[in-house]
Amino acid sequence: MAKYRLVLLRHGEGAWTKENRFCSWVDQKLSSDGIKEAQNCGKHLKALGFEFDLVFTSVLSRSIQTAWLILEEMGQEWVPIQSSWRLNERHYGALIGLNRAEMALNHGEEQVKIWRRSYDVTPPPISESHPYYAEIYNDRRYKCSDVSQENLPKAESLKDVLDRLLPYWNEKIVPELKSGKMILISAHGNSSRALLKHVEGISDEDIINVTLPTGVPILLELDENLHPLGPHQFLGDQEAIQAAIKKVEDQGKVKSAEKLNPSV
């Protein structure tokens, strides 16, 4: 029997997710479909009888908005939320704002998959001339964070995401889990993948094949040492979840770019 149970999810679809762009640290609200995904997630968790004591999110709006909508659907709006930049999406550096499928057309699908999914490959860093540099680094949410402005990342591999996430996991989340609280983490595709890699011991090579759809809750059941009692479980209609995973994987394929630009 599980000693601890943790629900982890990637936020609902964001506006740029719908446009197939690298969103990363650019702040975006949920799309209309993303709102529905979060609401449906809350309804499903309520039907399964989950009762949360604490929620952790990143400091990005799509992560926080997803948590709000889930708690509202569950009738658990009173549950406290703690937010940290350490749960933010991976910083995609100079790739921020670019269309994934168009990048696949220009650089090849394999290169885009490496940028998106590999463990220790870092994309080109963001520069001050980047159109979203000022928006990110002048944002006061990072002036209130536990890291100095000059030490904020300019690009990250998944390994970098895990390195900045682990102190928060060990110092903030683990003690709450071990106190017996039922926890929801509303995060992002890559911060969630990094956490799954750590908890489940997924290899550097195998993590490239781990894809998380938006708005689908993942259940982790852990023993007293926080070791998994089995693989993570996607909660919901499994056929629909597999279709959603394929949709995410297809974002980096050339055929999507051809649909966007028929002249290609």
C-alpha cells in the first residue's frame, strides 16, 4: 500500500501551445481549450475522490490558472498554493517564440527532438536583442525570487531544470509529503519530466521518450523512502491520453509546418 500519493500535471493548453511555439518563460494564459482541460481535470480528480492539502505551482500564469480551475471544480478553493520559479518550464533560450514545426523544417526533426526532449543538450542562449528578453528579465516576479537576477538562466537543458528544481523538491515539497499531506503539483512539461526522471530513476537516454500531454493528471504512489511503488499512472481515458501524447510529439514534425505554410 502506498505511503504517499502525489498528483503531478502539465498545465492546460496555453495560447502559444496552440500556436506550436516555444513558450518557455514568456507568460501566457490558458487557451479556451486549456481552460476546458483544467476544468475537466478537476472534475475527474473530484470523481476519483482526491482531497488536496497543498498545491505547488510555478510563477507562470498558465500553471497557476490551471491550479485555480482544478481547485474550483473540486470545491477546494481554500487549499493553499505555493509558487516558485524553480517549477517553471525549461528555459529554451534563443528558441523562445519560434514555431516548433517550422524549426523542424529548417533544422530537421531529429535536431528539434533533441532540443525538446534530450537530457543534457542546451539550446542557444537568449541574448539581450531577443524580442522577449526584456519582458522576461524585467518581470518583477523574478526580482522577488530566491535567486539573484544575474543568476537566472539564459537557456537550460533538462539536466539544468532538474538541478534548479531539486533544492525546492527536497526542502519544500518532500517535508510536506512526509507530513502526510496530499499534494498537487501544477507545473510544466519539462519541470514535470525532470521530477519524474528523479523520482522514478529514468535514465538519461530513456527520458527523451517521455512525453506529457497538457491537462492530464499523473499519479505517483511512493513508499516511505519516496521510491515509486510502480510506474506513474496517467489518470483518465487511456485512448484519449495516448492521442494527446501523439499530438505533443507531432508538434516537432515537418508536416505540421507544411500545413501552416502550404507553399512549403
